[in-house]
Amino acid sequence: MTAINHTFATVAERGEFDTIIDVRSPSEFALDHIPGAINCPVLDDEERIRVGTLYKQESPFAARKVGAALVARNIARHIEVHFSQHPKNWKPLVYCWRGGQRSGAMTHILREVGWPAKRLQGGYKSWRHYVMEQLQQIPPTLAFRVVAGPTGSAKTRILEALQRQGHQVLNLEALAAHKGSVLGALPGRSQPSQKWFETCVYARLTEFNGEHPVYVESESRTLGSLRLPQAVFEGIQNGSWLLVQADRAERVQFLLSDYAYFLEGAEVLPLLSRLTELCGNELVARWRMLVQTRDFATLVDELLTQHYDRHYTRSLHRSGGPENAPPVFVAQTLSPSGIDALARTIAQAYTGEKLEVAHEAAGYTP
């Protein structure tokens, strides 16, 4: 009979620990990690390369000698800087890539000090496997209410209002740091890695109560460079859809405000060039001229009529959309108060409450 190693813990037991310590290098940690973990690398990126090069070019023994000295110094520093204030009953969970030597070294020393430290069995790889498994299992248990509508109908702002009002919301664009269109990149912000995006989606899904609806926007399979988890995408396609409508003039004004950073920035011209294949050289050249003359209202209006509205109609048909005609919610204004009112009207429709049009700012058509 194989003896049980009581210095290991499983992914399911991670909530029993006071602190989760990721001892991988900073670049590994930045790519993805267990939410809430702190990064205390036993080898930083340069040290890891140095030890790996020795292993390949000289010998495993030479690499282990250098690696052991580096690991010992780094662990000593982490104890002095990060852990020395903790009491004897402090319970840390340590992990590395596979739950091997790096986490083993840290766990051993912490236990020698007297702390009841354990290392994650299978390391980060077991965590990653768990996340991918949960991303398949959780979405089918949730009732998605899918907010659809053409560009500029304030769908994301409606989700934010619903969340402020206490409803369950999966805001995928916020997690992906992207607004979901060719011009959807956010200024000064890069998108997370695919793995960290999936971890964040998983973490958000675990917060939901399956007995209540989850509001989500009608996204395509991709948000910028990121792919939606398959089961989440299927949940959107199979969810209960609702359509938001607003006059084009309202949508133009909303986009002028919501994309002010973009229209005023230097990025707008090269990003408009990405529409050449879809819209043609002549039309894109006109839009570039509108930017140069700062006629942003005309630019946004033409982008809606000549590109986004057409693309929205085609994509709705391609996706199949909801089988039955969805309810339509009409916003007379996309001002902050109008968006809040529309969010309340939407929530009331799905909670069975009496519909009310707050401040006459929203309408509902069954």
C-alpha cells in the first residue's frame, strides 16, 4: 500500500489555506495564476534561464548546484520580507509548474520553520486542468439573459447598470479589456493572456447563483485576440435573448461620448485602415478625411450605417439568434439616467415584477 503524503493538497482544498504562494517566475505568474495568489519566485526569469542553460550545455549536476544556491537565497529573502510576521498557525499553500522541486523546496523550508505548509499536488498544471473542466461544466447550469442590439445601443453600460442594481452580470468585455469590434481596443491597455482571461471568466462564473438569471452581452466567438470559452459561447447562443433599440441619433451621441478617447487619439487612423477590406478604399479614405476635419459626428453616423449595422444584421442571422422573436426594449435616451431606467425595466421583465417605465426613459415591447 502506497503511503499518503500529507504535505500535498488538492485544488479542491485550496480554500483551506491562509495564503497561496506561486513560486514560479514572474513571467509565468503574469501569464496566469490562481486568483489571490502572491508571487514569491524561487528562481526569477533570468535565473531560470541560467539554470536551464547549464542543464542543457554542461550537466544536470552543475545546474542543480547553481540552482540550489539561488533557490536557498531567494527563499530566505521571501521569509524575511514576506513571511516573518506570520504566527505559527499560518497555513500557506505553495505551487510551481508541476508541484515538483521548486514548490517542494519552499514547502520543505516553511515546514522546517514550523508552519503547516503544503504544496499543490500537480502544481499549476492541475489548476489549469481544473479551470478548463469547470468552464465546461458551469455554463450549462446557468440561465443566460443575452443583451443584444446594434453598435451604440449601450449594451455594456446596461450590463454595468444591472450589476449596480444587484443583478448577476458576466461582463466579458471588461474581463477581456476589449469592446469586441475592430475598433474595440482600449487605449493604454493590453489584453490579458488567453489563460488569465479564462481564469477570470471561471472565477466570475463561480460567484453566480444558478437560481437567478445571469445577464451577458451577445458576443461573437472572439473579443480582440481572445477566444470565448466554448461552453460560454454556447450558453450565449442558447440563452434567452432580448434586443435593445435606440434611435440612431441617440446611438451616435452615446458613441461620441463612449469612444471620445478613441476619436481624439492618434490610433483612430490606422485602426480605420483595418476596415478597408470590408468597406473599400474610397469609403475608408472619406472617413480618414472626416477625422482630419474633426467631423466626428458624421464619421460615427456613417460607420453605423455603412458598416456596423450591416455587420450586426448579418452576424445575427449567421448565429441563428434566438429561435423565437425576442422581447424588444426601447430606450428613448441613452443618457446615464436612461440607461439605468432601461436596466430596471429589463430586470423587472425577467423577475416577473410589474413593468414600469422610470422617468419615461425606457419602453418594452413583448
